[in-house]
Amino acid sequence: MVKMMTKNSKKRNACRIALIVVLVVILVLALGGFVVIKSYLCQINRTYDQDISETISPKEEYFEMDETDKNGDETIDPGSDTELDDKGDSDASDEIAFIAPDDVEWDFIERIEDDKLINILLVGQDRREGESRQRSDTMILCSINPETGETSLVSFLRDLYVQIPGGYSDNRLNATYVFGGFELLDATLTENFGISIDGNFEADFTGFKTIIDKVGGIDIELTSAEAAYINKRNHTSIVSGVNHLNGAEALTYARARKIDSDFGRTERQRKVLLAVYEQTKNLSVSELFSLLYNALPYLTTDLTDSEILSLAYRLLPLASSISLNSYTVPANDCYYGASIRGMSVLVPDLPRIRQYLEEYLPLE
């Protein structure tokens, strides 16, 4: 009887030891995984690390007026894609109305009920090395329905004339980012269009090129005009049709505006995002982690580590089956061109745009 109890005790002790060993191994693996994940997330730049002096108060606001020649026409340098091509000129109609700021009447816009969506704003800014925050050259809403995987990419044109909350005057949409960063840009999108933003990611030109190169380049179908534009600025011999573009070539493609308009340019930017998705959606886990480790230092976000992990947990299972749709705000029948405070802008029909957004967003 004593021997049986001794044997049972030994078995119980052995089981306890085995259980403790298993728990220790799980704990070590969990801690190791946590350390690895933290090391990756530490690569991302955070908005709370930025200098608060970059914020421009309403008293310091300014208006980026269009440069004109002696005849009052917009100055356009056909050989440049870095100056007015991406900063001062606008896509407002040639037949524009010269109106005073007070002549624009605004409608109250109710918030769209989009709580079940994940709305991430992707921002590209025209910043060179050594410069502080600049105007947002690109603003694309990535709206994801985590239940269905349906995703909408919605570009907001930078020359949209909008109300800027917080005591600022009405101005171009891209001014909000240089004035107050993600926070002011998000608040402006909510006030004017009724959408809410759950988080933001931003990359400048250097980051854009590097990320494209890190994914191994992208396949894009080019028109003859797009191919000629890339060739002129990159000394390449690309032809129309499907081409594999490196980072520099993809950046030129995404910034091309003079061959058509900012409407065309924003469509190209969304095509780049679609191509990046196609290039990366079937990567192995090790390849994906390698890409993230190299690409994350070129991104800036206002999301915390826990928020990023929560997003990853919800979205990674959908990664290979996401359905992407592409849109532009404003649509052709939702604005009129005007010159206000010396700026050629797109004055939006806010109620009509909100109606379109309810169709664009993957609410169902």
C-alpha cells in the first residue's frame, strides 16, 4: 500500500514537473515573441516623438497662392515635376469663378455610421531631407470591413476647399497636415465629409521609394504618355504596357500630374497600392517579417503598439482574400472650380459627396 502511494506520488510529481517545464517553455517563447514584436514596432516613427513646434496656430496660418506669370496665367515648367507640378497648381476647371471666402456656403454634415469599419488614412507628404512637416501630397482612406474583407481606397484631392476646425480659415485640404498633422487632418475629414479615422500612416518620398524597392518593385500597366513621362525623368527606356517599376520609377509614376490632372494622379497612386498588395499578399511569414523590418523605419504613425497589434490580429487572416475597390473624392459632379484668396481650388458639394461616400465605403 505504501509502495503504491509512493509510486502515485512520484507520478504526480513527474506530471507537475512536466507541466512546469511546458509552462516555462511557453512563457519563454511568449516573451521571446513579445521581444521580437517590440523590436519590430520600435522601428516605426511616432508622432509623439515629433517636435511640437511644427504645429502652426490659426494666428500663423497662411494660404499657398498660385504662382502666375505676367499675364495672370499659372506658371508651369514642363521640365519639372518637383515644383508647381506638385505644390502650387490646381486641377480646378479652366472656367473658374473668382469669389470671396464668405461667398462659400457650407452645409452641416452628419457623421457616417461606420463604426464597424477600420478606417486608416494613408498620407504621403512632399518633404525633402532636412525639412519639417510639409503639406500632404497624398491622402488615401483605406476603409476595411473586417467581417467581409471588402476594402475601399478613397483618394481625397489636395485642392479641395474645406472648413478647417480649431479657429482656422477655410483653406486647401492639404494645408491641414502642415498646420496640425494627423489630428487636424482627421478632424477636417470628419467635419467636411462625415468619416472617422481610426489611425494614420505617413511616408515621405524617400520612404515611398525604399518600400517599393523592398517589396522587389511592382508591375504596372502604363500608357504611352506615362511611359514617356517616366523615361524623361529617370533616363529609362520603358514602353507602354505592363512594366516592372523600381522605387524611383514608381515614385515618378505616382507623382505624374501634367500628363492629365490630379484626378489621374490619384488614380495612379491607388494603382500603386493595389500593385504593392498583389506583390506582397502571398509572402511567407519569414519574408513578411523581413519586409516589415526593413520598411517600418520609413513610416510614421499615431497608433500605439497595442493598437497596431490589434489591427494585425484582425486583418492578417484576411490578407490573401481582401477585395479592393478604388474611388476619388470629389466625383465629377460634386464640385466646381473657383479662385479664392489667390488659390485655384475645388469647392465641394459636401452633401452629395457624403452620399457617394456611403456607397464607396464597405458598410455592408
